[in-house]
Amino acid sequence: MSKRILTIDDEESICEIVSYNLRKEGFEVDTAYSAEEALEMDLRKYDLFIVDIMMEAMSGFDFAKRLRNTTGIEDVPIIFCSALNGEDDTVMGLNIGADDYITKPFKMSELIARVNAVLRRAELARKALGAMATQAPAGDQDQLEKPIEYRGLSLDPNEKVCRIDGSEVPLTKTEFEILQFFLTHRNRIYSREEIIRRVWADDVVVTTRTIDTNITRLRKKIGAYGNNIETRLGFGYGFKERD
């Protein structure tokens, strides 16, 4: 069965071009000319959202945040497609939970390649979850993972929540995953390239500056524990236990 895609952009010409070319590739495509219009649709029937960022009332970022907090569609892939081409914009988009980010103007061949890559990753993730559920012994499906703790700093891998001395610290998905990697691989320095391989999906393009930006924000959010994230110039980062 062909995949169904919703394109959301307030430029009708962009929607028409994208829809036409995706339909040529065998996809079913619907369009919405604002985030508000999209929210009135049955979003559960879509396999992918292609979303512009700079729209009038509700931005693409706000739309994506709404999706990521809506049960039943929180895992549907999102590709941001925007004229915003700054690295901070890309970092924000990926931190919100987008699966990819492409800047305008773009080649349709590149967009189609990214659409196929994102859908392929989503399908592999679904199959992996299905296989895990099938192979798990009876009664183990609901087994919870233990919190990852260092002194008063705690990560709950089940709720995806960070806490310091019992108080919740709001982290983005990327910040949470970087901290989780550090806490489970302590006292070793990892290069930026190693961190990218461990935290981001293979098909997502991430620069080393993206790593620096995320770690700077993470340090600020976790207060005194930010000092445990050590920088080695010319090498990379790591989480060091201190006396």
C-alpha cells in the first residue's frame, strides 16, 4: 500500500510542485495551506508530514510540538522544508523532533530521496519494535528500565524525563539522548563524530557545531552537573565522575 503524505505550506505553488512530484513517485499526497487547516484534518492517516516553518498564525515549529505531544501521531515522521537556513534553525527543528530538515530552494530529487530515507527508517523502527514484542518472554513486555543515576541527577528512560534532586528538568529529545549516552559511557572522551553516530540516525546530516550547541544548552540546564561534561580541545566531550 502506498504511503500517504501531508504537505503543509502557505505557498500554494510549493504545495502543487511537491504534491505533483511525490504523486509521480507513487505516494498519496494531501495539502494544507496552514498549520491550523492541517490540525482540522484526520492526521492519524498520514505516514509523513512535510512542514514549512514560517507560516502566518501557527509556525511549523509550533505545529510539530503539537504533534509530538498528541497520542497516536507522536511518532509520525516530520520533514521541515523551509527558507530558514541558519544552523540554529536546523538545530531547533531537529531538537523539536523533526526527522530531517531541508532548506528552500531545493531540488525535487533531493526532497524525494530524503522522503524515502525517512520513511525507510520509520518502517525499520516499526519492524524492530514488532520483533522485540514478539521475542520478549510472556510478562516481560511491560518490564521497565531502571533509572540512570549519578548522585542527584537521574534519567528515567521509560518516561524520558530528567530530574535533579527530584525536580524535573525540561530537556529536548536530543539533549536527553546526549545525556543518556554520557551517563551510560562515563569517564571517557568521545569525538564529535562518535557522538553523532551514537545519538543521531544515519540519514540525518549533523555538523560538529550542532554538537557544540546542544552540549552548551545541556550544560546550562543541568546546573552544577554541567561541570561533569568535560571538553578536551581537539578531541571531544565526555562525562567525568568527580569526587
